[in-house]
Amino acid sequence: MNRIEIEVIEPGLQTTLQDLGRSSGRRYGLPPGGALDRFAHQAANELAGNYPTEATLEITLQGPRLLFNTPALISLTGADLGPHLNDRPVPMWMSVFVRSGQVLSFTPRRLTPGAGVGAKWGGRSYLAVHGGFEAPLNLDSRSTYLRAKVGGIRGEGRVLQPGDVLFSNPPRLSTFTEAAGRLFPEQKRPAYSRSVTARLVPGPYQENFQPSAYTNLFGQPYRVTKDADRMGFRLEGPQLAHISPEMAEIPACGAVFGAIQVPANGQPIILMADHQVTGGYPIIGTVLSADLPLVAQLLPGDEIRFSEAAY
């Protein structure tokens, strides 16, 4: 069977190739990167019959229009951004057979603060194709890092553009139709919401904060501001006060996905996949990796609470 071929008609708002990141890039100043919602990324690959490390398309808020020039086996996970094949709805969290000539598109999303029952939550969807998307390896990863222009399609470190042609790696299946229809169990999917609770491990700079900082951190909700991207989510809420102005800065220390830095203004920043390698703000705690998919799907205006992880 030939490789899957997909032509980009419209690129969407920010559509990039992502995998599980490049753990060996830190010594070069490159963050690990990779999919923001690791769970959705790996689930999409599982449904498409791939290894977890294969690249998927991370689709942000407004999806692309993609023409399939060959038959394909695909899956879509993460946020429901209204996918359609030739104007017919595509089920989420399921392996789907696509015929040659069909067009995958997405319904434009609007930010609707306060949306209630039946609302579609989250801002990032993950598209996997059987075989995984082909792209050059950069430090053992195909992930797109936009700031340094590395990884991704043709290794150019950019978002998709009209006219791009995506290929899969050679397929392992002899037929796609028999593999279609597999459903990822609903009870195993993350409970995405516009109001989530994330568990965290306090520290390692507890001595830099006043006791009231942890009372505030665990006591009241924070809202995601408009300053939220793949590098970090700035939050707005109760102030997390330092012991003194001097304690609002530290010697540069290693940064990790999920660490919560607190600059001098006392408003926390959750570091995301494209975080800087080192940072100079004290870290009040780190979100458990199991809860990062919930955080990754938050949008500006959404709410997050923190609770201390139980041991």
C-alpha cells in the first residue's frame, strides 16, 4: 500500500506537526516541545495504529481544510473542533476510514465565556494518520518549534501553509477499512472543561513565599489570560506574595513542563511544552503530568483551581 498523501487547502489558525518532543535539546537551549496535550496525541496514534512517538497534527482552535489524495486511516482526539468529511460530521476519538478525494474541514469556533451544558470545550485537536506524518528528524523529534524555526514540515519549523503536501510514513496495514471504527473508551478520556482542578507538588522554592501564598493558591480559582501560548499560560487571580522583593528572583534553574513560576507581580505562569530551558522566577509548585492535558485545553477566560497532590 502506498503512503497517505494529504494536500493543505487552508492551513487553519496554527496547525503544526508535533510528537512527544526532543528531550536531548536542552543543552542547545531548545525546550522539549511536543504536543501540549500529550494524552490526546498518544490516543490519536493508538487509534490510527501508530507508535506513540509518531507525529500528529496539532490543530489550534480553527482547523485546516485538507484534501486526501489517497485513502487513509485517521483519528481525531482532544477538543471537538467540529470535524467534517465532505460536510458530514466525523466522530471524535474513533479510527475513521477516509476515501481518496474527500476533504476534512472544521467548524470555526468562537470563544464563548460561560458556555454551559452541551458546550464544546478545549482549543486543541490532534489528527493522526496511519504510519504517522513524515518529516525530518531534528534531535530525534519531528516536533515544530516556531521560535527557533526547527522541526515540523520539511524541517522548516513553521505552521502549515496553503499548498503544502503531507505524507505519511510507509503503512504497516494492508487495508484500512478493517481497522476503522475503533473507539477510545469514553471513561478513559480526560474530563475537559472550562473549569478544571489541577493537582500540584509544592516547591521547590517554598521558602521564597509568604504562608498566605499557598493559602491563596489552593483556596481560590485563577483565570487564564490572553497571554497564553505554547510557551506558557499567564494566570490572573489572588496574589502569591513573596517574602520580600529580593525573593522574587532566583539564580537560573532548570524549567519543566507544568512548573508554576511566580514573578514579582505575584501572578502565576504555568510553563507549557515550549517553555524556556531555564528561568529566574521562583517556582511555587509543579502540576502533575497526569493533569497537564486538562490544562493544555484551557483557553483565555477559562478557570483553573489548584489542589495539593496526595502522596
